[in-house]
Amino acid sequence: MSNWSINDEKEMLFKKFIFKTFKAALNFTNSVGDLAEKEGHHPDVSLGWGYCLIMIHTHAIKGLSINDFVLASKIDLINL
């Protein structure tokens, strides 16, 4: 897991991925969506021109669990 931050107030992991185009950011977002469906663990996503912000927490416990860190690590493996 590289360059992820923890928001202690909201108890979540977050990371902003930067891209050169909207299409590249969209493709990455779709890859994250495919991974989330496979894992059964779904992050919050904010998409804009040249960026994708991923926010991860476990809704059931309103905080962080090991699954959040596992998902973050797997997202880092997606080819940018």
C-alpha cells in the first residue's frame, strides 16, 4: 500500500490517483469497480477530469477493517 492516507475523523483510507486524461481516469475507475465486485467490498469513488479519488471503509462497522487494507493493496496493483 503506497501513498494511502487515513482520515481519522471519518475512519477511512483514501488516495487520489492522477491521470493525463478523463478517459484514463474513467478506465481506472471501471477497473476498481470490477475489482470491488469480485471482492464484494465496495469503495466510495469520486471521478473528475484527470483524477479518481478512492475512499475505503467498512460500512457495517463504520470504520476500518483488515478488508479495507487488502482492497487498497489490490487497487494499487491495477495497471495505471
